[in-house]
Amino acid sequence: FPCFSLAKIWGAPPPACATRLATEIKLPFGISDVSTLGPFLNFRFDRGALVSATVEQVIADKFISRPHGIEKEKIIVEYSSPNIAKPFHVGHLRATLIGNCLDRVYRRMGYPTVSINHLGDWGTQFGFVWAGCEIWGKPKDPSVEALVELYRQATSLKEKQEAQKKGGAELAAGETDVNALARSYFIDLEGGVQYAVDFWQWCLDLSLIYLKDTYSRLGVRFDHYTGESFYSDKLERVKTELSSAGILTESQGAWGVDLGEEIGFARILTPDGRSLYLTRDIAAAFYRAETFKFTKALYVVGAPQTLHFQQIKGIFKRLNKPFGEGIEHVAFGHVMGMKTRGEGGAIELNHFLDEAFDRSLTAYREQVVKRPEGLDENEVARAVALGAIVFSNLNRSRQKDVHFSWDTALAFQGDTGPYLLYALARIHGIHEKAKASGVKEKKADFKDYLNDEAAFYLAMVIADFDTVLAYTIAENEPAHLSAFGLEIAKAFSKAYNELKVVGEKEEIAASRLALFIATGKVLREVIELIGMQPLERM
């Protein structure tokens, strides 16, 4: 500590100020000694005391401090939001993993949290699936894949018919105008006509079974599946609020709100009266503010939708609705390189997960030479596959694009998910070997036996867990947690080579074992909060 600033206050040379301060200062916990070096004051950590305190707090589950009053706050996390009657492709994966991580972290810190999957279950895609069924008949073996094929055929026919019209040719006699049929269906759906609602419900039921099976593979759960359709009877309120405030205006036949040159004209209704995605998002925000009384509503949606959320916040500002300030767009970049063998274009997520499992099993058998006997290698491969995918999506700032590589993601060394899983399994192995050798776990003061540099560094790393969680929440940034997991794994690797447990004197062995148990406890939490599946043996 430099004492130059004290010289003017005390009217003495800086070295004299340092000497005086050294004699008067009361040393806090964790500082064992103070000395002077000219105008500087040097402090020495009490390594043993700090390591011992950290280990005891972690083992006693007292290592996370929650901000005062958070139980009065309500957090909403909206994420994933795939479209109904369409395949869940890898383009939705990063939103799902970021949202799942934030959902877990807010809950771990004690915030009342609600997770919502805002399904894309309202839109003209149902019109094209309906048109496909009308033209080619309902599939005999209903599935999401069958609905997607009908949608593809109908939209392909639409493009063909539009090209005909542009060329001046009329549709053949008796040929169905697929675009008109789809639009007519969607207008009937918004109007609540029974045939349209029944068909929509059929599509929704098929899709939810498929989606929930997929989420189960990812270890993801939601409190609510409330898609755009849920707000269909709440859309009139949007028009009424905007009209009453005098901000609903007409532009080129459409109705919306003029938010100025920078944000532009936010369209609320099309010329033929149909609602838009923005309309339904505004209706959803009104409902959530009144139902959940949220403090913060996180929307985990790709960066290209930035203008959309600027318009939402701009509209609520014009309406003088304070809850609009709590709406936060958790934007993220693209993921490149997520491919399966021989597959291009949009990749269905289950196909991707299947290949991840196959590749993980191969990587595990090739890279891990000493594998425990009797181990279910399929269980290991599933956890490694999930860990590889999750970590590769979350280990960079969410604003940045991710370049996915199978070889990198599945490596058991380096900055990867499998590396974290392997570190946790090694910690569990230390514990098992120690028990088998008669090393006893003790809840005691370890400060006389944990003075080593490696022990001190490892303990100070895991002591940062509380701070890392706070940063993760402050910036809604899972990359902080991922980086912290790597820091723990690397600090453990160094300590593993320097701090032997089995074969040491009783107190030293017990103290080091306690440190490793505490490390495993924190690392396991990090792995689970990231959204990975921990493994004790691999």
C-alpha cells in the first residue's frame, strides 16, 4: 500500500507515514503480518487461515451470500421459443442453453424465477400445413416430420404459383391458390373458427410431445409453455392502449407506432388486420407484468432481433409503463460449424445429439486409457456429448459468434466441457481412494496443514464462486461461469500433482482431502449450473 497520500494529511514523509500506519493498523482476518518498505506498506496473507475458512464454509454450504431483498424480486426468463409444426433445429440450441443456464443461476441465488417457452404456435405456417392437408390429405402416420413435409410442399407450390403469376400466366382451372388458402385459414384461426382451432390444436399436441422429448435429452425444463396463441384474446388490448394514448398511426395501410428516425415505424397490424409478432410480444408483456409482477424480464433471443426489442421498449416508454424498463434483450451471436456427417442446411437437433453421442463414445474410448471397470460407457458418452455441446456454446461471450468443431468440443484436455467432467471425476477418485486407505474426513481447523502455495491458490479460486455468480447475473453472461469452471479445473490439476493425500500423515491427509472435497462441491455446482450432467466416474 503506497502511503504518499498520507504525507500531506499527516505532515510527515511517506516512509514515516508507512511506519506509523504499520503500528496503528488493526489487521483483519486473513492477514498475518504487516511490514514497511520505504513509503510502502506490505501485507502478508495468513494462507492457512484463509484456506481453512474457505473449506469449512463450502463444506457447510455457507459459501453463497444472497443480496438483501431478492425474495421480493421476480425474474422471468423467456428462452428457446421454437416454432410449432417445424423441426427443432440447431439454430434454436444456443438460445436454449443460454436461457437454461441463466434460469438455473437466478434460482440458485434465490431469486423467484419463472421460465417461459414462448412457442411460435401462431402464424401463417399453420395455414400452409392446413393447405397441404387440404390438397394432399392428412398424413396417415402423424408426426412433426410429416407436418414439416406438408409445409415444405405447400410453400414450394406457393413459390411456383407466384412465379406463374409474375410471368402473366393464370392458375389452371380448378387449381387451388395455396397462398390464398393459407391466408384464409389463418384469418379464421385468429377469428376462433372451430375447424381452424381444432386443426391448430392437433398440430400443437403433436409438436409438444416431440419438443418435450428433445428438451429431456438436454436436461431442460420450463415452468410454462405459453406460445403466441395464448395472447390471441389479448391483442385487442394492445390496439386499445395505443389508440387511447394517441400513438397508433397509419402508414402505407398498416397501423403502428412511429418511434422516430432511429428506431422507425413499429408495425402493429397489417393492412388486412392481422396481428404481427410485435403485437403478440406487447400483449405478452402486458400479461406478464400483471400476472407475475416481474422486476426483470429476460428475452434470450438472437442479436438480429435487437431492433424488435428496441421497438418494444420504445412503445412501453411512450405508454409510460414502468415495467418496460425491466425488459432486457439477452442477445447472442450465431453458431457456425454445427454439422452432422453428410447433412447440410438446417440440422434437426435430435440428429445432432445422436451424432454427438456416437462421437463422444469414440472420443472417450480413444482419449481415456484408464477406464473404471463395470462403468456404463453409454451413460458417460451421453454426459460427455451434452457437456461438449453445452460448453462449446457457453464458453465465449454470448455476443460473439461461436465456431463449433467436433474435435475441439470433444477433447478431454483444453478448454472444453469434457475437461471439466474429467476433473470432477478425478476429484471423486481421490475421495474414493482416500476412504479405501483409511483417511478419515474431519471437520476441524485445517490452517496448520494447508499452507502450501497450490492449496492457497486452489482455495482462493473456489472462494470466488459467489462473485462469479454475481457477475453472471449482472451481465446475464454464462461465459463467466464457464471460465470459472476452467479456472477451478486447472487449479485442481496443479494441486493434484503437488498435494498427495494417501500416504501422508493423518492431519495433512485429512486437511488436503477436505480441500479436494470442497473443490469438487463447487465444481459440481458450476457444471450443473452451466447445464451439464456431472459424472463421478469416467
